[in-house]
Amino acid sequence: MKVGFVGLGNQGGPIARRIARSGYDLVACDINPQALSAFDEPGAARSADPIATAKQVDVLCVCVRMDKDLVALAGDGALFAALGKGGVFIVHSTVDPGLCQQLADTAKTHDVDLLDAGVSGGGPAALAGELAIYVGGDKAAFERVRPLLESYGKSTFHLGPVGRGMEAKLLNNLVSIANYGMSAAILDLGERLNFDREQLRLALMTGSAQGYALRVVPGLLRPEGAVAIRELLSKDLDHAKMLAPGDDVALAALVPAAQALLARLSRAATEGG
């Protein structure tokens, strides 16, 4: 199985490295010259042309930042035509589930199977082969690429037809963003009560408040990365809000906490963490 990977950023780059290190014949692709030149994995080929990449491989994975980037890459169907009959197109970008369904319909006209495969865990987990992967799409296509997915995923779930993988990823991100928002808020409250912020965080990490969000929230609020993080999380929140009616009770609990995190990121960008 020859694999192509388009999008060598903070998440895609580590996944692509793990694929190469797992023994797959890999063509790594990015239209950004800096990202492409930084991908120095031994044995992997590099390309700046997604179409040329697709023509060389059996499976094409994509991990781009925004919905518009995925549309620009694959919306006209040319990438599916280049991948060809029997190919599998795997979307790792966190995007609108409806977009995945639309692209899957286009892919089918070229006899290509599309799987939406949301990933969670970040770059270090990808390099260690410990991502969680939530997959939607044809079960037979999933089984064909399961060994590939399991090379970088410790937990891989097939959850139903196209769109279900992305819905699960958005639910994962919604609760994560809400948890980040609550963790940032509790530390802000502690500061207003004259606690030392970091001492309080470390103290809370020893009690029932401990968790991933409380561990990582100081890094999220660094001013130098706050704008980029807010852009990504805002996109994820907008998509998650469309999963249920606006008056849904669960959304009513989760969305305000997530929105608090976005507001806090805006403040971090302008005033510091």
C-alpha cells in the first residue's frame, strides 16, 4: 500500500512521520515550501503538487486547517480523479460533517471511497502511535485501511457512515473546549481571590479538579499562539453547535463554557496570558 499525505502542519506532519516510520511507502505533500522542506523523514518522497501525489498512491490522507482549504483541495473532484478507481481518501481535518458527505458523493463518481477520520491527541501522540481516531464511511474501505490507521492510532473506532467520524470528533472537541474554558475561569477566579495562579493550579491538580484541561490551559493562553488557537477552536465550536437544535439542553450547558474560552483567548492575545 502506497500512501500520500497532504498537509504537513502541527498535526499532519507528525502523522505523516509516523506513517513513514511504520514502514509505509509515503509521499508527503504540502503546498507550503517551509512545511515541505521541514519534512525530512528518511525514505519518504516529497511533493508540492497534490494531484501528482494522488496519482502515485493507493490511499491519500489529508490534514488541512480549515473547511475552505479542503474545498480548494478536493472540491472540484480532480484529486479524486487522480487517485483513481479503488482509491481511499481519508479526511483528518476537523471540518463540517456535511462537507465530508458532499465530498464523498463526488469521490464516488470516481470510484473512490472517502472516510472522515477525526483525530485527537496532538502531535506527540501521533508520533507515538497513540491517537484516538473516529471514523465514518464504508466499513469495507475502513477495514482495508485499518492497519494504516492503527499505525498512528491506539484507539480506532468505526462509528457509521460518512459524517459520523467528524460528528464524534466535534463532540470530543466541544467537551474539550468547554473544559478548557472552565479551567481558565477557575484560575482567573483564584487570581481575583489573591491566590498565586500557578500554585493554585498545581494544588487543584492533586484533587478532584485534576484533568487534562487544567494541565494544558496555561499553554493555550500564551499570547503568541492565542490568535491561531482561537481561530481553530472557533471553527470547531461553530460546527459543533450545528449538531443539534439551538435549544438543546446539552448544548445550553456546553456552549457558554466553550465561548468563555474563546473570549479568554482573545484577551490573552491582547493583554497577555
